Amino acid sequence: MTLGPDETGAIHLDAPTEWSSTVVGHHRLRHDLAVIRLIGEYVPFLAGQSVEVEVPQHPGMRRRLSPALAPSLDGKLEFHVRAVPGGWCSGSIVADTAPGDEWRITEPAGWLSVDEQTSDVVMLAGGTGLAPMRSLLLELSRRPAPPRTHLFIGGRTPRDLYASDMLYLLTDELPWLTVIPVVENSQDPDWVDPWYEKCRVDIGFELDEMLEGTLADVVAEMGPLTNHQVLVCGSPGMTRTTVDRLIQTGTPAEVIRYEGA
């Protein structure tokens, strides 16, 4: 007999280390991006961590993804997956996932977290690096006094800000949260993305609410963040560049936590 987590969240030594979850929703939002929702066994990860997943399209191959929901005993999971150029596994997840697919989940890991005593947080999320940040925001909302939080979300163009409607609505629900969209180019590409057109909504951030530049550019203009806890998540290149710029502009390395998406 194996035991799961107790009411404190502690995991017993003989608890399972692999869990099963079934796809209940596959929502393709862009030609290269999908949101996958699952329900199944409780996975004992912490908000901000990533897990390894094995999908039926690629038996034996594992890919590390970050849940976009806070841990819950009802076994709900959500992942934001972008197809990496040349990445046939991520491309298959985006294009071929279907309700009823069974995923295997293992190895929660990572150290994106917000300390209990923190009163000010800056989150810098590039692309699907938003997923663990959203998980953390939902976890923070359970605290009696959540910290003031500024979430900077980055994309190449406005069309890349795939969750801007959700975040726009979230700012109304969470008075301690401020969301700042950042785009490298304020003009969308001139080719049509049918998946974007299919799910387009009127709710979201206007162009005049977006900062133009990279997240690293924005960091440089903010100056040293000496009284904040800073979290960074995005592509390996974005994460490395942004963390380097933070340190170069005077933010202490010990207040920065980062993960690649």
C-alpha cells in the first residue's frame, strides 16, 4: 500500500513517484501554442515548479513542463505548450493532443517561489514562462495578505500575448496584482494565424498599455530591484539575458529566482 500526501502536504517515503492524468481539454490558441487541461491523480508539486510529462504520442520520451494551476487535491492540471522550431515532441503536443489521452507525470522540481515574508514581487515571464507565474499568482491569492506583485509578460508582438484576456480579468479580481504587457514590436506579422483569429476576443490590453522592447530592456530601465523578490521564466536565452541585465543594473543575485520554460 502506498500513501499520498497528508494534510500538511508532506509526502511519505512510500508515496508514488509517478501519476496518471487524462486530457479533458485541448485548446489551440496560436499556430504554435496550445493550452492542455487534464484531471487525474493528485500530483504533489509546489506552485512554480515544473514536472516531467510523457504523452502517448511519444512513449518513453519525457518533456519538462510547468503547471499553470496551483496544486489542488481534485487533480486538475493545466499546461501551456509552445511548439519549439524543430521540436517534434512539443509540436506533436500542440497539434495532436486529444481528449482522452493519458499522460504520465513525474519528478516535480524547481525553485520558483515567493517567500512568506516578501511584500513586493516582480515577475518577468516570456512566452509560456507565464504558466508557473500564473500558478504562483493563484497560490498567492490564498494568502491572507498577498504581496504587491508586478507581472511583466513579454512577447515578440501583441499576438504573442496569448493570455492577455485572462490576465486582464485577473487584475480586476486581485487588487494587489499589476500586469504590464511588453512587446518587442507593436505590429503583428502580416500573415494570418487562423488559430488566433478563431479564438480572438475583445477583452485584453490596448496597444497604448504595452511597453515596447524586450523584457531585458524593461529591466534595465527599472534600475536596481533591491527591495523586491524577482522571478524570471522564459526561453533559455530570454532567461539568461534578463537575469544578466538584472545583476548588471544592481539587483542582488540572491533576490532572483529563475527557470527556463
